[in-house]
Amino acid sequence: MTFLDDQPGLFDYRSRLKVPALDADLAALGRQPMGRAMHFPMPQSVAALIGILYVMEGSAQGGLMIARLLQTLPIAPLPTAYFRVYGDTSAQKWRDFLQFANRLNTREEMDSAAATAISAFDAIYCHMEDCLSQLGADCSTCESA
């Protein structure tokens, strides 16, 4: 994230990188990343950064629920490194994010964070649609930017 690179010490995202865990899960499944470019909003302010982090950090919390569900399925154990990326530190990482998010003081900052979060959710949705269409699925509900 270029914004974070330009703001050292603002928020430690390096310890939260999830790509290595995703790569490990794909490798365990005998798959490679699809190499599809994603059009993701880049933050230009702390408020926008909080909006993006809300999506990314919230997905880590949701991943824990997905991992538990996958373990109940009657199939061979599936790799869940990505869904369990933070391990035992997941709750603390979420609390740390919430503390950082409390920097939002004005209605304008909150609106900016919310709008950026919505853009991030939309970007992820469109990226998934793009990947599914590459795999041959019929996905026509998302128009690429």
C-alpha cells in the first residue's frame, strides 16, 4: 500500500500480509494464483485507509468462521492457512484495528471511510466475478471498470 509506505508508523500492515498464507493454501490444493489484476481503491487519506482496512481486517475475522465451517464438511481436510492467517492473535489484531479506526472524528471522515469500504467490497466482488468468468462460469452481473 503506497499510502502506508509514505506514512511510516501510521499502521503496521506488514505484519498482517495475507498473500503468503493464500499462496500456501493454493499450493496445498495443487493450484497456482490466477494472475488476474485487481482494480482496488488506493487510499489517499487516513479515512480512506480505515475504510480499506475495515474490509481487509473484517475479512480476516470472517475467515475464522469459514475455517470452522470447512472443518465440518465430510471431505478431506482443506487447507485453511488464509482463513486462519492471524492464528491466536486474531482478536487482538481486530481490537488494534478498531483502536486505529477511532481516529475518525468528523462526519466527512466517516463518510470517506464508508465510501472507500464500499468501493473495496465492490472491487473484490468484481475481481471474483472476473476470476469465475476466466474459469468458464457465466457471470454477467459485474461490469469491469
